[in-house]
Amino acid sequence: MRTGALLAVVTILTLAFFGGTMLTMNLNAGMTSMERRLGADLMVVPQNTTQKAEALLTDGSPSTFYFTKDIAAKVEQADGIEQASEQTYIASLAAACCAEKLQIIGYDPATDFVIEPWVASQFDGTLENGQMLAGANVNVSADGTVELYGRTWPVVAQLADTGTSLDNSVFINLDTVPDMVDASAKVAKRIMPAEYADKAVSTVLVKVSEGYDAQTVAANIQRLDPTFPELGYVYPGGITASTKTALNALVAYLAVFVAAIWVMGVIVLLAVFASSVNERKREFASLRILGATRGMLAGILLRESALIGLGGGILGVGLASLAIFPFSALIGRQLQLPYLQAAWSAVLAVMALAVICAVTIGVIGSLSVLVRIGRPEAYLTLREGE
């Protein structure tokens, strides 16, 4: 029972330390990925669709909204724009590949500066008409296709995990958008009128020139045309900043929780080890009478505590791993924050650190009571209580 109690305390300590640390690392990895993927300084969207665009960037809610290419062309003439690229967003029906609707993103590989650098690490070819790139969470069939709107679309590459809404998206070139609209009309309600299929633009992504800020460029766009004040403007940097604020608050709570668990755990361990030694003082006294030295008794205690720390550490890491790794996607959805599995080299390092800390605390708990073993005379200790 004594060993079981010590093992349970060490296991809980290690579980809290490893679990809390992994959650923190994964959230930070997701935040870093989100900052890289939201490479635009400004998104110009149709009127009253700002919230939809922000939701698409953060929690991945699929949406369909658009204006026309002629508006996009005018927007791109504003002062302060270094690069501009157009994207079209289409929310699919529930697809055969997924439990939820997909976000279909049409983009121009020739002008894109947000998605293409990420795509280039996985796919170095040309995205042809009718082909798709699939996000990490999209289940691609064994024959390398995804079924959407009753039609099978070939997938030329599946992209790396980002921990963002892009993982639940598929990517097509802008010339494929009309084909997608026609396919939707054959199995359900047409996702947009036929006359808009080849000229719909959901957003113009803007990278501002040096010396300008996103708000100034937005004001320049508004002055181009009397109708432009009706456009919406999304600042991905602001979304990143607000998400980072929420993330930092969550990480701070996790750090306080883990620290509190460790402080209480160390206190409990010291108390349990002290109580254990006190209960075993007759056992140690008998060993002293039989010729055991203080060093031998110290070795017995240190080996026991090290084995308990090792066992509890491994058990705690294992239990935390079972709770975190298989349910990574679910955790990300529940937190509604960017959540990306950290690199395995970092994970293994944290595992080793957690086990080493568990062993160290057990040994320290033993060392703190070793002095009590040698102070009383062995015979008096053996006679105590008679």
C-alpha cells in the first residue's frame, strides 16, 4: 500500500507535468503555423462578410461569398499594394470523405503568396484544371480522389498539417471553380448563379508595400470608387494578435496549474516518504543490529525511491500520451484555437525530462529523511514502544 500510494502520487505528478507541457507546446506550434499561413496583411471581402472571413481563418467554418473580378481588378490598383492575389471560397455539401462540410478554396498559383509557399514543400508540379490539393484532415480515398457534388476529383498531393482551418480544406485553381459550380447544380442547389461562376472572387489578399500599413491601404482602396466603402476589410495580423492573447492566457493558466500540482505533489511526496521511514524504523534498526551500515540503508531507500519514480514517471507519460496524441484533432476543435502537434524530437525530449524529474523528486524525498535513519541508536529504536 505504501509503494502503491507513492507510485500514484508520482504518476499524477508526471501526468500533469507532461500533459500540461504538451498542450502548451502544441498550442504554441499551432500559433506559429497560423502566423505563417496568414501571410496577407489585408483581406478585401464583400460587404457584411467580414465575420465569415474571420471565422474561416480561425475556427474553419465553411462559407460561400463573393464579388466579381472587375471589382477585384480595381482594388488591386490602390496605392501601397506590393502583391495581390484573388481567392474564391465555396462551402461544399457534406462530403463522402469527411464527417463535416469542406471549405473549397480556389486560388491563382501564379500570383498567390500565402498558400503556394506552403504547397511548394509538398507539391512541385502544376495544379491542372479539375485537380485538387487536400488538407491534412481530408480523408483521401485509396485511389487518390475526393468525391464532391457527386463527382470524383483527383488529388495530386496532401498537404502537411498546420493546425489551422486549412487542414479541413481542398484547393483548386480558379479555372476549376466553374466546373465545381456546374457539379453542384447537378446534385443540389447551385452554389452560385451560373453567370458568376467564372468571375466570382471571395477575397483579394493584399501584401502591403514597405512604408504602408494595412489600414492606410484599406483607406486608399475606399477612395478608388464611390461603391468601395461598402467592401469589408479583414486584418489577419489583428486576428493573430487576438488569438495570441487568448492563447497566452490559456498557457498562463496551464503553467500555474502544472506548477501548483508539482508543489503540492512534492509536499505530499516528502510527507509520504517521511511517514514511510517512520513506520519502518524498526525494520531499519533490525538491519543495523545485523550489521547494515547507514550507507547500505541509504542505498536501499534511494533504489526504492528511484524505481518508484521511474515507474510512476513512465506510467504518467503513458497515460498522458493516451489522452493527448490520439485526440489531437478533437482537442483543437474544442479549444477553437490553432493546435498543432509539436515535433517528435521535442516530444521525446519532454518525455525524458518528465521521467527524470519524477525520479529526481523521489530521490530528493528519500534524501530528506535519510538523516533520521542514523540519528537514534539502533537498540533504542528497536525497543521503542515496548
